[in-house]
Amino acid sequence: MLVENGEYWLNNKGDLAMLAVMVRRIAGRWPDGRIGVLTSAPALLTAYEPTVEPIFCQRGGDWPRRSPRARVTGRWGPAATGPLLNGLDAARALPRRIAMRLRRRHPSDDRASEATGVNRRSLHREGGRLPNALGDTDVVIAIGGGYLTDVDRAQTERTLDLLEYATEHGIPTAMVGHGIGPLRDEELLRHAERVLPRVDLIALREGVRGPELLRSLGVPADRVVVTGDDAIELSYATRNAHRGSAIGTCLRVAEYSPVTDGTRTTLGRVLRAEAAERSADLIPLIVSEHAAEDRRSTLPLIEHSPAATPPLGRFASPWALARQVGRCRIVVSGAYHVAVFALAQGIPVVGLSSSRYYDDKFEGLATMFGTGLELVRLDSDDVEDRLRGSISRLWTQAPDLRAPLLEAAACQIDASRAAFEQAATIIDAAVDSGAETTSGRSPISPG
């Protein structure tokens, strides 16, 4: 079973949470199956998920030989082995990174190679860009994320290429826990229109934008379900018996989420003042370690505050982040998955957005939970007043919001599990209907 992870360097604890949930579901459903996960960090992957097999996404990508390294790194865990293994992965990837930089300086070389017929939708061993493991795979599952969108074009193309190959070769496919869009690029839309109607099942994490987009692409309604985010299950399982007392925060500043220096100053001033007024700890909730983006944006907000607590380390697990979130009474976040972790534990959220991309993320999340999330646009003229008002309201309402939020989380977990079982039934039927599997191995057997 080949799992499209979407975040190959394992830099995002939200993506790691979705991966953890899916790996355990797959292993429980098909205990004798092999689970391959596409990655750029094979050594680090074995520390986070010692039962899976790393499939290198860029260099051949064959099914690996079984190795005792997975058991060793898994025993020590990513917090202990992460720095070493991440360095090992980076060293292995260095030659390819240098080659990519050279190609950027000479883009005509890439155009020439495309013109000579190199097909990105072929296996690597056939001169294409897809991992060889795909040719020896019985099932392809693309796990959740917000990467099917204009702002992540490269990953959108990679995922569509992978699914297109699978559907053309009779390999059962499923997409679970996805947030799709905004998607307006005409080339990407044409590619999605060609591929997505052929995917066996698509489970969405929200019902505001995704279903309509899929309908416009010709995806049959009976292949689409709305479940919520798969990471909800992990965070819900870590919930405390009693509500927390801190204010948690995360600010995402990126090309797809621009925030001015003046707005950052305002946000930090408000957070420090609100924490002091309530004698509350200020907890930095770091979810993305890509170029240390959440650390660089979040830690200055609480700097010099006596209420500030230390952040988790770079290689902390998603469970550790969920437990940190559980210490909070409210969360103020510009990162989607921090909000997911909070709402799943009955903790209300002030969502921070400065783009259509994040408007869609938070509005979809708010609809799934029904209450407990207030969206504040960081580019509004009255941002300080809106921030103070939302923090004050949700702090007061937090005790009453806990029960309905937990109930909504439980409902989404049930829906997500049901969608997985639906996908598993489709997969079993497809595999059993053939004389042999795509890979030539014996069909996978359900647990």
C-alpha cells in the first residue's frame, strides 16, 4: 500500500498527525500488508513511524529491503534521534538539491528535456518522475492536507500524476481528509478534471468549498464524503479531563499568508496584555518547522513576557504538540492544524487570516465544528479591537463551548473512520476481483 504523504520532509506536525492516524488504520485493517510512505527523509520517517517503509520520492523510489534500522530508531523516537537522522537525510539529498539549483539557473535545459519526451507520469525506471514502487503497488492512498491548491502547484501536480498513473493501471485509489482549493489555475483544473473523477473515494475535511469544486470537475457525488480532518482523532485522544488555563498561540507568515511587521507588533502586544490581565501562561504552539517558519513568526510575539513558556523541540511528536494544546483555555492561531488540535479537545480558537487560502481553511473548519472559532482578518483596519474582542469572548465562553466542541470532534472521528472503512471495502473488492494484483503478489488480506 503506497501512501502519498504530501509533506515529504516531515516538517509539519499536523501532517505527521494525519500520517500517524492513517498508518494505524491501515495496519489494523490489513495487518499483513506492507505500508510504503513517500518521503524525502527516509531515515527520519522511521523514527516517527517505525512500522512503515520509506519510499524515496525523488531518486528511483523502490520498495526498500527490510532493515533493523526502523526498529532501532523507532525505539528511541524522533526527539532523541531526529537531529542525527535529519542530518543524514539532508546529506543524502544534497546532490539533488545542487542539481535543482543548477536547473533553475538554466531553465532551458528542463524545457529541452521535456520536449524530448521525458514523461513525468512514467515510472523512474522508464525515464519518468514517478517512484518505481508505484509499479509494484496494490493500493494508493493520498492522505489529507491542503496541498491540492494553486499555492502548492508542485505538490498538486505530483499528487495528480501519481493518482493518474494508478487509475490508468487499475490500482485502487482513495483520498482521505483533504482540503481542496482554492484551485483556479486552468492547467491544474484540466489535470484535476482528468484525474479526480476516476479516484474511487474522496473524503473531504470540510463541506464549504470542496464538494462544489469536485462537482465542477465532474466527480460523481457518490464518490465524495465529508468527514473532517483525520488529525482530530489524534488530538481528541490526548484531551484532558479538565480544561486548561493558558493562552496558546501560533502565527504563520509565508508567501501564502503575508503579515506586515506592524500587524505582528500589534498581535504581540495584544497577546502579552491579555495573558497578563488573566494571569495566564503564553504557550507557543509550533506546528510547521519548514524553514523554522512558525518559530520565527511566533516566538517574537511572546518574547520578554513573564508568562511565556518554552516551545517544544524541533523533532517533538504530534502527540507532544497535542498535549501542549491541551494546557490552553483558548488558542490564537494563524496555522490551520493548531486550530484543529485545539477544537478537537474542546478549546475555542481565534483564527488569524490574511489570505483567501486561510479564509477557506478556517471557514471550513468553523462549519465542521459549528461553534468555537472566530476569524480575525489581520489586514483589517480594526485588527487590534477585533483581536481583543474575540479573545475576551472566547475566554469567557470556553467552559460552555467545551462540550459541543468535543461532541463535534467525536462525530467527525466517526465519519472519518466510516469513510476509511468504505474505502477499504472498495479496495478489497477491487483487489479480489483480479486474478492477481498489480504487483504480482498475493492479494492483501483484511484483518
